[in-house]
Amino acid sequence: MKETDNILRILREAKQFVEEDKANELKSLSNQTVHAATISQDPDNIVVAVLVYSIGKVMERDHYRDMEGWDEFYKSVIKNLELAAGALEKENIKNARIYLGRIRNSLNKIEGDLGRYIKDVFRKAEINKAFKLYEHGLSSEATAELLGVSLWDMASYIGQSHIGDSKIAISMPVGERVKIAEGMFG
């Protein structure tokens, strides 16, 4: 982890926002890490950005809370955010990664519709964050690799988006855009 202090702050705030039921703040917190993740290309920063954004997206869907498995998911999120932050405070990066992974792994224990819905939210969040990194200037290939999404998924998302309206596409020279396109299909 290249930016341990920043990640620690984000984990602490994320836990607080989950407890206070502030989904929008969670998503905003995630967006704060995108710029830093683009510059550092630190996979840990990216994982935290996706995780926090995903939790925010799940929490804004109130009807999920009435579904079987919600309590286990919620408890896992709170517990593992706390444990990950505690591990980082002790500079134990390995354990912090394990605890963050447990949040994602808790999805495999949720049966039925809720498990499928939350997994879908997490998958879409990965692609959304990949697009944000791409918007910030990271190549589509590097972005896909860092997030573990396919170039096909990236290309599909980029094709459906309004990237032509974003600042990066307008300010990027044509030659660089051609290189990015070649990188996607080459």
C-alpha cells in the first residue's frame, strides 16, 4: 500500500458512514480515491475505492435490508472495515488486505436474490470505477488489468458512456486517443 494514511482515513470514514446510513457519502468517499489511484496506480487504493463505492450502492437500495442475508452482510462490512483499519494502524498491510477481502467473500455466503443482487452491484461498480480511472487518463488496458475486468467489459462501458463529453477526451490529443483505441483492440 503506497498511501496507507489515506486508505486508513477512508476505511474509518467508510465505517462511520455505513453505521450512519450515509450511502451518498460513501460513494463520494470512493471518488476521492480515484485521482490518487490513477497517479499511484496502487491496486490497494483501487480495491478500496471499488469496495467503498459498492457498499454505498448497496446501501442506497433500501429494499435489500428486508431480504434474507442482509444482517450477515451488514455485520461483515462493519466488522471487517474495523479490523482492516486496526491492521493498518499497526502497519499490518497483509491482514488489512485479508479483512477487506472478507467483505467481498461474505457475498458468497449470501444465498438467494440478495447475494445475486449484491454481486451484480459489485461487478458494475468495478466497471464504473475502471471507467473513472480511464477518464482520469489511465489507459484502458492498464485500468482493466488493475481492476481485473476484461477489456471487452471496459470497451462496452466506454461505448455506452458519455466520455466524449468529459474533459479528458476533449483535452487529449488525437494521437493519444488513437493509441488508446489501438491498445484496446491490439
